Amino acid sequence: MNSEGIFNYMSSESRSSLYRNGRVYTRRDLEGSDSNWVGVNFQEYEVRVEDGRSNHMATLEKHGFELIANDIEKLEIDFFNNDTVVGKYYPLCEETVKDATGAQVVYAFDHNIRSAVGKKTKKMITGGQQVQGPAHAVHGDYTLTSAPARINQLSKPPSKNDTVSEIIKQRGSLLLPEDAEKVKRGGRFSIINLWRSIVPEPVELNPLALCDASTVKPEDLVVFEIHYSDRVGENYFAKYNPDHRWWFYPKMKRTEALLIKQWDSEGGLAKSKGQRADSDFPELPCSFSFHSAFADPSTRDGAPDRWSMEVRCVVLF
């Protein structure tokens, strides 16, 4: 069943940007909370959102997202315990993403739980950070600068304030030296999120919508800087484009997983350094998918809150 929703895009007056310029930013603490946003001027647009369950064409390679069956019931994971997630759930995520992509190596390196109620009550993950709210803004998690920078950071010993878990810190670094060297020599890498509901109830409130990467143009991008205590990360916010095509998967169950491409160094937009769109390179994979939570107007009264987890994975081919 298709839907419509209100999406927060950057205003039409916002300046498009591919690289950091100090105009749009926030400061984020170690618990994952932001201070005031600077230069962020959102404008609401009503957007048609197609039901992905009635159209099975979406693929990670070409659209930037893909829904798969992924049962976790037998693992009995406590998703609110950081060490348990890293020790028991990360290996499943790595195996799942490796099977879906045909990659040589996959490393899970970070995760978040999102819930409006969890954010409001300041619920903490044991040994980790605070639960975050659903992100009601059209965005991509990495940029032309921050994607390769994150790979470089993960190939070095973590700094004292790095948000990567203690278990990963004990390895000395996430990427093995030989893997990092392949990337430096131009080897293909991706960053892919595995997103799912972590409670028995299907997702109804604040479902996640995903934008077909082939409908995105370089001029749609606006860099959003995230200043941490020890580094600067970057996302892309989006300016509205009526050609954007949005999909969602109603009532996602805990036995399903959504793979979301956050960056692919082999994508057309990525390889052209933002000079051309993915659609100009039909022979190449896409670069990334914009995504956003939205309020589905068909959601029933009294629907349970969404509790979702996203696990970020480095993928090496």
C-alpha cells in the first residue's frame, strides 16, 4: 500500500555543497546527543512513498537498499547490552552482508538504537551510548570526504574518545593492515547498514523511507558537519528534487533486515567526485541512498513505538 508523508529537506535557498565549508554543522557528545544545529534550514515537502513489498525490484547494488529475510530469534540477543551486541550480533551482520554483496571481507564497527520513547526517557545501552530518536530528515550517512576518512580512522588504533566499542578497541584497529592497504591502493569499499526492528512488534510508527539512488543528482547534496571531540564527521542532507523516488516496507518484522548502502567507492557519483549522478553510469553500482523516518498517515491509533537498530559495516571487495 503506497503512502504519503511530510519529509524534511533543506530549504530551496540552501547552498548545495559536496565538501565541508563550515556553514551547516552541529557538535555531538560521547552519548550521541547533538547541541544546536547551525545553518540547518529545513523545509517540509509532501512526498509519495511507494510500498516496496508490492515491488520486488529494489536492490542494494542499483537502488541502494534491499529487504531480506534474516531470522535472529534463536540468538536470544540482549540488544541493550553493548558487549552482547558486538559479540553475538555483529558476526551475524557481517555474515549477512557478506552473503548479500559477495564481498571478500565485512567488518561491523558501530551501532545505534532508535526509538522516540527511548530518546524521551534517555534510555542507555549498557556499556554504550544513549538511545537516539528516529531521524526525521532526508540524509545520507557519509560524504565524498567522510567515507574514505572513516575507513582510514578504522585502520588505526582508536583514540581515547572514539565511539567504537571496547571489544573492537582491544583488537588494536578494526581493519587489518593488508585490508587498509588495499583500500589505499584504490580497492573498492562500501559502508552498509543492516537495519531492523529489535522488538517483537512490527514497525508501524516512524517507518523508514528510502530514496532510489538513481534519482539523486549532485546538486541535491548539502554537507552537514558533525563535530566530535576528536574528529569531524559529515553527512549529506538533501535539497528537494521532485524526481526523487521513495519506497518503504510496511510493518517490518524482527525476522527481516533492511540493507542500506551508505557509501560505495565504486558508485558513479563517488567515482566522479560528485561531478555526475549515478544515473549517468548504468554499468556501475549506486553510491548511496538517502533515507528518513516519516509519519505514515495510515498508522493505526495506539500503534507501538518503533525500536530499531542499525549496525554499520565496512565492506571490502
